[in-house]
Amino acid sequence: MAKTKEILRGAEIFCRALKDEGVKHLFGYPGGAVLHIYDELYKQTDIEHILVRHEQGATHAADGYARATGKAGVVLVTSGPGATNAVTGIATAFMDSIPLVVFTGQVPTHMIGNDAFQEVDSIGITRPCVKHNFLVKDVKDLAATIKKAFYVATSGRPGPVVVDIPKDITADSCEYEYPKEVDMRSYKPVVKGHPGQIKKAVKLILSAKKPMIYSGGGVILGEASAELTEFSRMLGYPVTNTLMGLGAYPASDKQFIGMLGMHGTYEANMAMHHCDVLIAIGARFDDRVTGDLEKFCPYAKIVHIDVDPSSIAKNVPVDVPIVGDVKHVLKDLIPLLKQDKQEPDAEALAAWWKQVHDWAAIDCLKFDRTTDVIKPQYVIEKLCELTNGDAYVTSDVGQHQMWAAQFYKFDKPRRWINSGGLGTMGFGLPSAMGVKLAFPEETVACITGEASLVMCIQELSTCLQYNTPVKIISLNNRYMGMVRQWQEFFYSSRYSHSYMDALPDFVKLAESYGHVGMRIEQTGDVEDALKEALALKDRTVMMDFITDQTENVYPMIANGKGHHEMHLSPKLASETRELA
């Protein structure tokens, strides 16, 4: 005799489906269109709802949670302004291929299109910045739609999915059954790489005289760090990571030559420019990496491995394209390399490494360590030292983000949490909160600037309510630092509206939210302040480091320049000319 299925209301189906999907945390903010759901959330204990103070904070917190865990972050917001407030966080996740499932409330189905109170076209608004979106029109489709949303968000190239749920759907009832599997005829992500293309890649890789391994965030998203490490060490080739790929290969390893791109190391960028075979793994050749496309890797034949076929040859033509999950492709590639009778050219590789080491010898990241004025690089260097490079580090966007990428040495994947593609100020604090909820016993540090910090400062309240004791390192130079740097370089030092005239007292502000505040003004006090903050395991600590206002991020590739045309600090200019 067939078992009778439960009859549940839509709001009950929503909660049950999330439970069956294994969701533990839901980031959200209530409103009229989702009150049926919130009433059901009140009745259950399986899912912890995190009440943020702004819907943008919800999406960033869920995003940080997803980047750190590899699981989909889940968000619930109401219709109208709730949905539109979430769009910045949705776009942030979309640009960096982060799996989110965002549920937006909607006015009742019979009122859609009538300009009802708090109605917006959530599907139309989010279409350009989601992997997919759904409008649920029948309660019978709700459970299956939720299952599809999680499947689409987490498979293939991950990304955010929006599910728009009209209020009447959450009140209607039907039988509940959560699908065990999903089969979508129009969505079949490729996993395995083409064997013929992999064989071609082997021949090209082994023929290299000046090789480079260029890996990106896809290695981290694809859980392929172990395979990348084995592949790289087996070949002995230089390795560089993108901003999003930091931690995919251990930064402390002798083969790692630093991040590449606009603020990458001299050695990484010069090696990219002069290499003859480039092996791109889970990277999309974005403009911050390539510089001027006409000058990008002019001597190289390129192998490109990516799960998303639309990313291959989109910006840069490649010689051997391989569409597939990077983990699977590397697993197929490694044994073929081992079996091949051809060996890498040891003599050519030794000469290539000598050249790379010569480029590295100029020490492009060095800074003045003799001043009492705090250098931001020093703060991050000390943070890395005191946490043994093992903290989860989030950042906002700007100079502090680039210094964090340069000076915190990430040896593990999923430890570096930042907004790369969209460059979203306000991301750092709520994403740190999301990471801390996922890993309550780990050290979570938010490296930020005073301009970014105030964007989502209200989430300090959420940190207190849900006991997420993160450490906030604000590198406060009283400027929108990267804007000021560009204005200095390219606008004849006309600092138009980049100076912060009316900043709060961050110590008092932190204390007003129930947290610990510190103000650090001398280089000699940096280490002790960090030690004190890190020792306060159960408290959120805001450290306001008053840093050098004139410090710039070097190296820098200006718009229209190639990797070999980096703008370095004035002290290194003469050395660079001698080596070029």
C-alpha cells in the first residue's frame, strides 16, 4: 500500500525543502510578502535564520559562507526593496561564480503587473546577474523548483540562482515530495574533458622551454587544489595565481612566484609576458589579469582548461581548449604526463628559472620599514605571521585588498574571501560574519579600509546578536585609497571627493555596538595590538590602524599597458630598467 504523502502549505514546503537539502543557515530579512515563511521558520529548529540589518548584508554573508564551505549560501528577502537591496550581493556572487540560492518574496500572482505595493520585477531585474532564475506560479512546483535551484547553483560553473515566490504560493497547499535527483534537458554541464584535446595538451606542455602555470578561482571552486599541486610539482614549472585563485597553490612553495595581473608581482607578470607555453587552469583571462590584450603573452601557445565553454577564447584565442571540470581534467592529464616518454627540457627549464629568479631579485613588494608611521603592508605581514597564515581572511575592495593579496601568504584554498569581479565595497564585514558562522572555532579576519567599512557597518549588530567574533583590521588612511592612487597617477593629483572628511570615532562606534575598539597609531604598537585582539577569542574587535596616507600599491599595470610595462615604486625604477 502506497504511503500517503503529507499535505503542506507552501511556507511549510519551503522550510521542509531547505531541511531536506541540508541547509543549516539562512540569511535574511522579513517583510510582508514572506511572512507566511517567517511564521513557519519560527516553528522549527533545524535551520538557523540569521537576521541581518540590510539585505545586501544577507547576500554577502551567504556569499562568504559559500566561498569558505563550498556549499550554496542561502538567502531569504521580501519583495520590492528587499529584492532590489539584494541585487548588489547577487551580482557580486555572479561575477565570482559563487553558488547562492536567493529566495525573493513577491506580491500575490493575481497582482503581478499591477504596480502593487512593494512589487518589482525580480526576474527581469536579476536576469543579467544570475546563472538562472525562477518564478514559482503553482505551489505544486515549489519543491521541485527549490531542488533545481540548488542543483543549478552548485553544478558546472557555480553561480547565484533566484527563486521568486508570490505570497499566495506560500499559503496554498499540496502534497509534499522533495525530488531525490534533477534532470534538466536544457542543462547538462560537461564534466570530463575531451580525451583527444587532453592528449594534445600533454604534447604542448612537455614541449615548453619557458612554461607558466596560470591558475584561477575555478581550481578552488572545483576542489582541485591537490591536483593542481601534484601537476605543478611533477612538472617543476613556475606557478602564478589570480586574485581569486590565491590559496589554490601553496604560497609558501618554491614554485609559486606570486599573484599576477594589475597588482601582481614583477616576476609573475614578466614570466607571463615571456613564456612560450601558458597552461591556464580554471581562469577566465579577465582584464585585470591580461592588461592590454594586444600585448598579452605574445610568444605563448595556450592550453585553457575550464568548465564553462563560454569562457574559452572569449577574451584570448587559445591553441588547446579543454572544456571540463578542472579536477577531472587534471586527474586525466596527470597520468598521461607520467606515461609520456618525452621529458620536460631540463636545461631550458633551468635557464628559465634563473631568469625568473633574476626578476624576483628586485623584491618588487619591499616597503619602508624604518618609519613610525604605520605602513599597511606591515600590518598584514604581522597578521599573517601571528596567525601562521592559517586564518580565514575577508576583504573589501581597494588598496587594502591588494595589500592583503600580496602580503598574506595563503597556503590553503577557501581561506581568501574577497569580491574580485564586481569589486564590491561593503563585502568584507558581512562575509566575515558568514565565514565565522560556518567555522566558529577558526580565526576570521576582515581586512578593510575606513571607506569600505562604513558601507555595511550595520552588520556589527548582527555580529553581536549571533556571536560571530571576527577581527576587523581597518587600514585607515582617511582616503578612498585606490581612488586617491589613480587620481595621483592619472589625474595630476586632483583628489576629487576621495578624502573622507567626516569619519566616525571607530573605537566608540565599535563599543556602541557592544564590541571592542582599538586605535593604533604607531608602528611599534602594531604587533601587540594584533596579539591582544587575536587573544580575545569571544569578542569582535575593531582595530583602527592609522596608516600612511601617501602609500601606493605597487606594482601596477596601467590601462593600455602590458605585463612588461608595470608601474613600480620610484626606488625600483632604475633596477627594473637594468633587468628588462
